[in-house]
Amino acid sequence: MADHQKEIEEFGNNDDFWLFGYGSLIWKPPPHYDQRVPGYIEGYVRRFWQASEDHRGTPEAPGRVVTLIDKAHWDTLTDHHESTERVWGAAYHIPAHHAAEVREYLDIREINGYSIQFTPFHPAASTSASILRHTTCSVTFDTHSAIRCLVYIGLPSNPQFLGPQDPDALARKILESTGPSGENREYLYNLEKALLGLSRESEDAHVSDLARRCREIEGREGGGGGGGEIGEKLQKVGSTEEVE
Ligand code: BEZ
């Protein structure tokens, strides 16, 4: 078995693991985590280039959610937005006694076109001792060292991957889409707000620009603003809401 395949087969079988969230996982945590750490990964670019038929859209009218594009691949594409060095998000520690259950929850290998990868995660410099002091978690980490994290990525080979999108058309698509998890614009606005709350450096220009375009269109043409429910969601430690 190839090393990467073996790693995927074995994660969560017996041991604890860390999961990196760069989309809805930032404000909608996985169940049973005992530690949440803001920080970033490198070598990827976050984009609203993944079609969502099951959460923020429908098979007939798919919405748009984020995926990560390998930076080396992104460099070969023509994009409207600049890339950033870092993809900010939140890492969650899943203790060993919940690892199998959370692994099942995350739906192993593929959730709606997303595949598993492992990548080094860097805790934010501001992830101070306060997290360590207040945590009841059994693990501690060195804020200067990278943590190996599992991450779900919608690879360019998956059928939901759309590739580069015109920002105005993308904003309009987000505004008109809705699915079982709610309005697509709510996902965008929640993501923008959650990113701004992670650190002073964690704004994502692609996300902020799309949110600005959506608000501008809403202001011009009406349609009501998307809300934010981040604080409320983050209180729900051990939430069992479906990951999207
Ligand atoms: C997330 O990071 O929030 C995420 C990414 C892919 C699939 C599900 C969640």
C-alpha cells in the first residue's frame, strides 16, 4: 500500500488526530473536539471553486463553497485574485476515544468530492499560553512547531471542482443559491467573519472581495443581508451537525 493510502486507512483507528478546518469547520466545529487552535497552513490557495449540491445548493442549482488548490497547480491557472502565502483556519484536536466516531462522521476519504490530505499546521503566534491554561485537553503543543493535520480538499479531479470563476458571476451565483444547510450567502458571510476573528493577519482577500461584491449587489438590488451565527455555533462544543 502506498504511504499516503496507508496514512489515510490508519488515521483515527487508535490514535488522536488533528483536523484543519478552512471553511465551515471554522465556525461549525466537528463533534468531540477538546481543543481549537487558530493558525494556518502553507502551499495552498483557498477558493470558492467547489460546487455544492448538498449543503448550499441543490443538484439542479449547485451553490459554491471553498476548496484548497495546491499552490503549484494554482500557479498554472489564470485567476482574478492574488494568492496569499498562508491559508488561515482552525485546527481541532480529536481525542483517541472519539477518533473512530469522528472519522466516521467525517465520512472517511470523500465527502462530496473532498479527499483527505495531511499537511503541517502552524499555530498562530498569538496562540498563547492562555489556550493551554484554559484547556482540559490531554495534549499540549508547542506554539512554535507545526502540527500534522488532516484536511479535506476538493481536488481538481473531482466532479464538483469548477476551476477559476469570474468574481462578479461567482458573487451572483452565491446570492441566488440555497440548499439544505441554508443560504449560500450566509456561508460566505460567516466565513468572512470567522476568518477576521482568528488573528490580525487572517483576512482572505478572495473571501472578503466576494463578500463585498455580494453586499454591493444586495444594496443595489435588494435581497436582504446574510446573518452571522458564529458565536452561537462555537458554543456548541461537541456539535453533531453535519459537516459541509
Ligand atoms: C472545512 O474546512 O470546513 C471543510 C472542508 C472540506 C469539507 C468540509 C469542511
